Amino acid sequence: MKDDTDSDDFWLYDLRVETVVGDRTAVCRHVEGESFRVEGELLIFDEGQKVSMYALAALLPLLPVKQRPTSSNDWVSTDAEVACPDPNCGGRFRIVRGKKRRFNHAETTGLPSSRETPYWQKSESER
């Protein structure tokens, strides 16, 4: 049996990023409850859901980190809310980990010597 270091598989959490407005006024366009999902490399917005591009720019570097398994004592595991980048705004974004999804190196790399059919071109039963 292969251990994790020998396997081509890796796991990423699905994420849900939800707008939260607390006790401070949101001066930017933040609507409580609006959200999007992250599945693998994809940002998925349900119809009518919106997020500020400035807030998204602040969130993007954190999303790949939140997708990866981390120690239960790591701040990435325990801290779920990110403030709007405007210091005068009370809007926040709650990042919640969902189910884990398996990926395979050969299905996600661009390296010619390692390539297989990309994961997004495979059916659910093939994954």
C-alpha cells in the first residue's frame, strides 16, 4: 500500500464564502448572505450572487490555503472570517470548509510527462 508521499492523489476542501455584516456598517456593496463556492480551481456563483472585485482580490490569496488540510492548531483551521479590505467597512467574508474532494496530480498538472485527461473533462464516476 502506498503512503501519501507516494500517491498521486491529494485532497482539497470545497469552500463556501459568505458575506457577513456585523455591528459595523458596510460602506461597500456587501449584502448579508450572498455567497459563492470554491470547488477545486473553480469559483461558482449561483444566479444573482455578487461580490465586489476589490473584496475578491483580498480573498483570492487565502482560498487555496483554506482548501488544503492543515493542523487543527493552525490559524487557517480556526479563523474563518476575513474583513473587507476597506478599513472603513464593516463587511466580512466567512470562509467555511465543506467536503473534501480528491484530485490527482496527473489530472491537474500541465507537465507534459505527467498529463492525463484533465479532471474537469471526466465524469463524476471516473473521478
